[in-house]
Amino acid sequence: MTTPSENTSIVREMYEQVMTPNYAPMAILPERGQGCRLWDTDGKEYLDFTGGIAVSALGHAHPELIKALTDQANKFWHLSNFLINKPAIQLAKMLCESTFAERVFLANSGAEVNEAALKLARRYAIDKYGKNKIKILAFNNAFHGRTWFTVCVGGQPKYSERFGPKPGGISHRPFNDVMAVKKYFAEQDDKVCAVIVEPVQGEGGVMPATPEFVQTIRECCDAHNALMIFDEIQTGVGRSGKLYTYEKLAVIPDILTTAKALGGGFPISAMLTTEEIASSLVVGTHGSTFGGNPLACAVACKVLELINTPEMLSGVETKSHQMIEGLKAINQKHNVFADIRGVGLLLGCELKAHYQDRARDILTSCVRHGLLTLVAGPNVLRLAPPLIITEQEIAEGLKLLEAGIAEVVSGDSEFRDGTGPTVQIGYKNKNNQLCCGTRGVAGNDHNVLSYKMECLDCGEIYGANGTDVWQRKCPNCQGGKAGIRY
Ligand SMILES: Cc1ncc(COP(=O)(O)O)c(C=O)c1O
């Protein structure tokens, strides 16, 4: 197994010098991609079970997407919303024809359309029912983006604490708790303007909503004149085996947000709604410089054309079944997963208590074996491969996954000292030598844990909160042992 080359390490160091420290990316440096595979600058090949976090649904460098992009690039790139453009109108038409929607607002990221959806829900409710109808219900462990409104609606303290005063009127209740939803509505005196819910909580551990839960939300919203917002940013555009997951749950939302896979990797998002609700967005009430950008819309039209076919969507179900059966077989051998869940090609494997907090270790071990995976929190391994993945590639990926898991299961034995944020965690190799020490799990942002390392050769503590340094040599003694797991 290879370690990153000098060149990769230099680029990585530069990354740390010039970028804000809010991410903790893996140690590899990708150079190019094709289909479900990526190659790094050292020539090592990786099978991609991440799809860029449920974005690259058609894989890397899809020839038809390249053509759609370059054809439009040769016409014009940007006009602004003072002018209309054909790709944007075409995209909105395609979205309306294939969903409940009658009106579409186009933007650039998931957070931006959730922001638009929440603003619209408030505006519509105030227009129609008066200034007090502003309450918003969201759910524990939700994730709706990083703008101030959306991150507060998401509500997870690790993303929203220590940024100052929060917008008011937002409440959270346990996910999938039907009684909690009913009780909330009963208490609010018809002041609720919207409920926002993910059909599968993605960042929150790949947790599917039950049909009963979303149907209860629908009933309560109807009874109390509130809007139901479906955040399908991670689950949309075919990932569940339907174009949008609401189709599986026998409910129709009032507003739906979609992003990620919509552009197949080109930034674009859309908020879908009805004509009646959209009527509150009168001229000047909302907007976005790049929303409806012709390059993005031309690509998104092609993405929808390729994904919204019976063959592609039923293929997702077949592949999902293959993945789940393969994961079950791995689990029978290694006994690591407490639960395997999800929809379509968005799957989560929750680790057993014995492997608590080690999803990141499995991910890192898989990288060494040439497989890219994701985590959703410290205990859930998340898989979201491109929808075009083949049966052979799934079989190959599952073998690599098994090798990654086997290494973690058999290779290291863990020692721990202390609890909470100051916990010391280390691993012993097969020869019972300490081979890696970490002190304090510094962060659990998005899909990575970050470590502060203690060199086991000279005792130097290095790495910072928000950085992933475990594979790097000690800067003090250049010790080869620290951070390398055998
Ligand atoms: C369900 C959900 N909503 C919103 C977002 C935010 O999207 P973006 O990062 O494009 O702003 C994400 C991103 O992971 C998501 O999974």
C-alpha cells in the first residue's frame, strides 16, 4: 500500500497555508476522473462510492454533460436575471412536467434554495394569515445548509453555536416522532407557517423518515394552514430510485428543494412550488445573481434527461439491492454493523458499539485499499455511488470495502484513556506496538473527523482543530511511526 508522495504532501501543506481551516479533507490529491473512478497525482486508482457526496450521479467526465456544457459555453455563460435564457426556462419546464411543481426558483446551492423556501413560507403565511404566523418546525439531527437561517433551522449545535444571536420562531422535535409533531401543532395556536423535513436525513446518519411520520406532517400542515417543505437536496434526482423521494412516501409537499445531483457536479439548485404559493414572491422580494445561470441550466437539463428514465430509476433499485446484500454478507463475516439502512443508492451502515466512533477509521482504511466512502457522523459509514455504477463495479467496491473493514477489525487494537473531548485514543499494531496516537477528537464536521496527533517517538503534539493530520510524519522528529497504522 502506498503513502502520499512528496508532491501531494507539498500541495497539502499549501492547502493548509492558504485555505480557511473549516474542512478536513483526505490526504490524497485527485487528478482526473472517469465514470465511477478517480486517479490521484501518484497514479493510484480509486473506485468512487461517494459521488462527491451524492452529487456526481452520472459519474465523472460524462461525455453528454461535457457536450451540454461546452455547447452552451460557446454561446453565452451569463446574462443576469434582467434577461431570460432558454436553458433556464427549459429546466424549469422539465421540473414542472416531472413533479407536482408549477413554479421554479433557480439558485446555486442547497442552502440557498432552503433559504428561499423558508423565506417564501414566512412571506406567504404573513401575506395570507397575518404577521404572527411565522413558526417553523424542524427535526433533531436535521441538516439544511450553512446560511444563518438554514443552519439555525437545521439546529445542530456543532454547526450553529458561537455565531451570535439566532433568528427566532424555530423549534425542533425528534425525527420520526409522530406524537411530537401532533403535540407541537396543538400547542402553537395556528402560528406555524412551515415544517421542513428531509425524507432521509443524510448528514444526520442516513435515517429514512417513515411514511407515517411524513403523512402526519402533511395532515397537520393541512389542518393548520402550514406549508410542508421537503428538503430533497441529498435524496433527489433519482438517488432513491424515484426522481424525488416524496413519490415513495405517498405525500405531496408544498415546496421541494433540490440541488447536489441536479447539476451532476455543476453548481445549481432549484426550489419547486405551486403557482399559488409562488405568488408571494413578487418582483424584488427575492433573487440571486447566478440563479438560472445558462451553463448550469444546460447541464441540469441533460442530467434530468439522462436520469429521469424508467431504466435508470429501476436500475437504482436493483443496484441498491445488490449493495445491501453485499453489505449484509460483509457483516456476517466481520460483525461490524448494527444497522444497514437508507434508500436507493444512499446507504448508511451504523457501526456496532464495539466500533464506536470508528467510521472515519474504516473510511481511511478503504482509501488505502482504493475505495472512496463517506461517513455521516462518527458512527455511520455512508455510501452514495454514482447512479451509473455497474454491477461489476459494485462487486469490486464491496471487495475493497471488505478489505478496508478487515484491516480495521483485525489490524488494530484500540486503547483509550479518558472520556469526552480530551480522550486519548491510540492503536496497537499486530505486533502489539503502539503505532498511532491521537489526542482529543477535534471536530466532526460534515463527513470527517479531525485529529490532533501525539508523536509516539518524541512526544510532539501536532495538527490543529479541523485538520486531518494522522497520516503525516511528525514535524519535529520526522518520526515515521506516528500516525502510520500497520
Ligand atoms: C439535506 C441537505 N440540505 C441542504 C444541504 C446544503 O446544501 P449545500 O451544501 O449545497 O448548500 C445539504 C448538503 O449536504 C443536504 O444534505
